[in-house]
Amino acid sequence: WGAAATRSMSSSEVVTFDLTGSFETHNLDSAPSETIDMDKDELMEHFKLMYTMRRMEITCDNEYKARNIRGFCHLYDGQEAVAAGINAALSPEDDWITSYRCHCQALIRGGSVSKVIGELFGMVEGQSQAKGGSMHFYNKKHHFWGGAGIVGAQVPVGVGLAFANKYSAKPGDPMNVAIACYGDGAANQGQIWESANMASLWKLPMIFCIENNHYGMGTSIDRHSSHSDYYKMGNHIPGLRIDGMNLLAVKQGMAFVRDFCSSGNGPMYVEMMTYRYHGHSMSDPGTTYRNREEIAFTRSTRDPLEFVKKTMIDAGFADADEVKKVEKQIRREVQEEVTKAKGWNRPSREDLFKHVYAKSLESGDFDYPDHIRTSDTAKSFWKN
């Protein structure tokens, strides 16, 4: 538990943390540094973000069970260090696309708890104006492209983003990168192999990021993949395996990956070793293919929030009481955001069907379809 500090320093100074054993490489001549420097303010901000993610996802669980959230809902608790560490290493101009387990990424890339929860409630003020729901968040301004609902389908789009970044870069200058995150269950999709081939041929600044939470839906990796060293799946494409439960390792590892890809060396495969506490989705109890003892053991030995908490305390950055105050404040803030979202508005039928057909490529230039049938014939939409 916790990253060992190489020496004891006051909380206002920088501490060097040891990351030995956090990385494994494939076809690389170098590797990420096994130490990272960080001060209290930076580490505390990471903890606040990760704790906000955790409370938001737990709130989604509660609201789903209260039937205030309907439909598909895939939660991210347990994997917070992956998204937080990636975000800390990337530039805001780098492009990010991920799977349908995307609430926390949407929060990081220009969202808010109320915007995320409001979308899940089906409110027009939600981040996707009640048209996306749990799986389809998007923020063009902040270079976040989803939230893709089809397994693996985000990866070819990510390669397209990487192509655009290389095409737009000035010769010789570092390029913005693109990252596509997907689960171990998607790793053998044919479209991913095709995308990797293209990225390698054209040396695109593309990061193939496998969030290995050990289960593709309800199937363990040893049953659904003949090759479970996912960071080696690119064959000749370099790869890096990172301890995805260690925020410091994710940040340091991804900074290395970004520099490699941005410098014109082509793509890289990254495997994040992580774990999800909930089932695949809210319809999956998550205990038919694994036991409660496994989940409890991971919580007690590898929880990413407890890791950051202990790291801060051991480094002298904070004591247990200060951390508790931060947690209490975030719980209150999340609840206030949820209350705010509950006061928002359902979209009208006209709003719901507004962007089905486009007249042109101009924003806002749309047309209504002649008819859309809903679950209730009496409430079906007719244009005229």
C-alpha cells in the first residue's frame, strides 16, 4: 500500500516516490522512470478527482436502484486511477475516445457531476441533452469523442483522430496524440487489428490502451483470450504494461507513452492492470463468475483511492483527519450536484427528435422525420 518515498520531507515540498515493479515493456529500448516527483497540492488534487469519481459512480448505483436512472449503465469504480493518470499525462489538446464505461472520462474532459448525472436522469440540461445516456458522452471542445456503444468501435475512430493529428502537425514538431481505451473483452476485435496495422504503417501518434479489468463482461481473460499479455498484442508494435491501480505509475507511464508517440515513433500498445468493483453493468450482479472474497481482497489490498490516501499520509502531506474532511466535503458537493440535476427538465418530443436528420453539414440545420414511432402509439411523433 502506498508508494514509498525516498526520503521524508515537509508537506510543502516535493517528494520522490518509488515505482519499482510498476512497468513491463515489449519491443522498447527504454522504459518509464521508476521514480516520480510530486508535491502535496498535486497529489491532493488527484485524490479529490478520484474520490469525486468514486462518489459519482456510487451515486449512479443508488439512483439506478431507485429507478431514477434507466437503461444501460456501466460503472467505473475501481478503475479511477487509470482515467485520472491518463488525464494527468496527456495534453488537453490530445484526443480521447473510450468505451461505453465513460462517465468518469466525461467528467474529466469538461464535464461536471450534475451534467453527467443529469444526462443519466434523461434531463435536457444533461451533457448530451438527454440523447446519449450512460454510453454516449461527448465534448468536442475538450477533445473527448465518446462514449462508443459498440464493443471496440471506438478504436478505428481513435486511429482517425491520430491520422488527423499527424496530418495537421508541422513537419518536425511534436504531434498531439490520440488514445482509444477499450477493455480486455474487446482486445481481439478484428477492427482493432486492422486499425493497429494502419497506425503502424503510417506511424500515427496513436495509443491503444487496454483497461484489463480481468473480465470481458462475465468471462475471465483465461477463457476469452488465447493471448493475455495484451501489451504484446501489437506484435512488432511496442508495448507497455502499467499497474493501473497506482495513480503515480499511470501518470509516469503515460507521460513516457505520450512522448514516444508524439515524437513520430508510431503507435504503442498500453495495458492497464486494473479491476472493476461492480458487475459489467447494473444488470450484472458481478458475483456469478467471481466470488465476493475476490472483490473484497482487491478492495483491501489494491484499491486506487486507498493507495493515494496512504501515499499522502506516509509522505507527510496530510493526516487521516484532513483526508476525512476532504472526503466529507466531496460527498456533500456530489449530493448537491445530484439535487441540482433532479431539478432540471425532461426534453419535449420536439427536442428529442430534433437531430435525427440533417439538412446540411451546418450546425443546427436539421429536419424532422415524417414519423417516429414510440413505445406508446398514442404518443408517437408526427411531423405534420
